[in-house]
Amino acid sequence: MQIEYRLLKQINEFEQALDLEISIWDLAPRDAVPVNLFHALVYNGSVLIGAFADRKLVGISFAFPAQYPRALWSHMTGVHPDFQSLGIGFGLKQQQRDWALKNGYRSIHWTFDPLRCGNANFNIRRLGATANIYHVNYYGQMSDGINAGLPSDRLEVTWKLTRSQNTTRHTEVSLPSQEQFLLYSKVNLPHQSDTRPSLPEHYVEIPLHLAELKQKNLKCALEWQSAVRDSLQYAFAQGYSVTDFVVTIDRCWYVLSGPEYWFMYVVKCSDGSLYTGITNHIERRIQKHNRGKGAAYTASRRPVELLGAWRFANHARALKAEAAFKQQTRKVKLAHLEDATDYRDGHFVKNY
């Protein structure tokens, strides 16, 4: 089947787009984007892309400039039920990407229901978008055929357009160890683990078939939504982001990657003096010190020995901690190392 993609700019095309969005999402007419708004927004810098099969409009993607600096907000992308699973949605997003790049945008943002496996797989795994913002009941109560029954929670994603495509990392489909899950299925019910995010990656499972679950057991679907909401919000607060999505035959889960931590470290030089610095890779930094390339001070005082380090959420916090730590006396510095307690907002990590 030959699919034609083109920009929609005429009133009659906007009318077709309105009819199509009502069909795709089973909307009440009052909840659809009206023709006059399509016209006003497209005329003022927004973009509405149509996918045609035999001259029939079967897919649409609508986006407009948002508050983000030079970013595009994708309000909706959808394909008529009779033409789904044919790659048309992916084609629409690629057309949207091309338009955005030609018009000076470097990223596109949008939201989707975090409980929907198909949407998560498409947005996160296929397109390579990432997420670290969770919206609770973003649209209020919705009554359409797809969203009715649950609060309209949404995961906000960022699609960096200059990033190379097909960058997904997880090719293995075996189930990770339970200790890596912040949330997992236990007898088909959500179970939140006591694990505190500390590994490079953690996982949050979601139901494989939300629509079926809502139909059979709405209470269970609500429990899943609440648990996913709590788990993702907690992980995001710890600096984690959704970077991938994995689907197996009977389960699916989000992959959450940790932040790039910065460390304040203290080494003992060969003459017994102490040196304090910051780095985002301790092992590599110590090696540089011992090759004489880490700092002018340590170059003539090799070898150095790592005494301890503190982990910080970002470079700025590590830098501030370093400045404060250097003001301490040698005795106080050694006491901090011996106590192995947190310093300012950094966590002590002797055995890095």
C-alpha cells in the first residue's frame, strides 16, 4: 500500500482531520480540536501532517510551538483503526521530525498514558524519546472510548532530534533480577519493592494489556496506575530518567537510567599531604593523578591513594562542596573520612 504524507493547509483538509480524530480516539465532538483552531494555529507556525492511502486521510500528526526554547509540542499523532500496525504512525513522526528540523527545532515534546504498553514501546523504544516528568490527571477526567475510567496521568517525553536514530540498548529479553525492579507484577498485582534507587539502571513494570485489564478489573487498573505513578515520581526525584522500554511475550517494563553523578574525592599523596578534587569518574581520575596528569599538586607527589569520596547529584553541588571542604583543617578532613558520613548533600562512597 502506497502512503502519501503531506502538510494539511486547507479548510476542507482540516474538516477531514477533525472527523478522523473523532474516529481514532472515539471522542465526543466537544473534545476534538475544531476546524477554526486548526486553521488559526497552522496559519501561525503550527504543523498538521496527513497520511493518505488511496487519497483517503488515514493518519494525522498535529504540533505547535510551545514554551520550551525552540521546541515543538506534539499534541496528537494517530492512525485510523483500520490502518494501524502498518508503520503509518512511525512515518508521521518522521515527517514531523523532518519539518521540525527544517524549521529550526531540535526537540519535540509530548505526553502519553504511561500504562499503555504499545505507546510506551513506540515512543520510548522505537523513536528513542526519554522522560523524567510525570503529570497527574493531566487532562482531568476524560470520557472518550480510550481514556474513560482512569485519571488522565501522562508521562512527558523529550525527543531529541539531533540524536542518532535506533539507539536502543537492550536486546536481551530475559527478565532481570527482582532486586532491580522498583515495581513489578506479583500474581498480576503491582508490587512496590523496598529497593532504593542506587544502581545504574532500575525497572518499572506496567500491565501488558491495559484495555483488557480495565474491562475485567477496573479496581486493579487503578491500583496499577497509583503504583506506577508513585514509582516513577520517586525515581524521577532521585535523578533517574526513562531511557528505554522492554517487551517480552508476557511482560513489559520501563528502563530507568541513573543520573551522571559527580564526586568530591580525597587522596593521600606520597608525602602524606591531602588533595581534594571533583570528577565524574573516580577510577579514571586517580589513574591520571598517578600518571602525573591529574593536577600540578599531585604530579610531584605520586603515587596517590584514594581515602574516600562523596557522591553528588550534579557538577555544581560537587563544586560547592569541594570549595567548603578545602576550607577545613586537616584534622577535620580526616574526621569526615573516618566517620564516613554524608557531607553537605553528598553521600559517602568509600568503596566506589
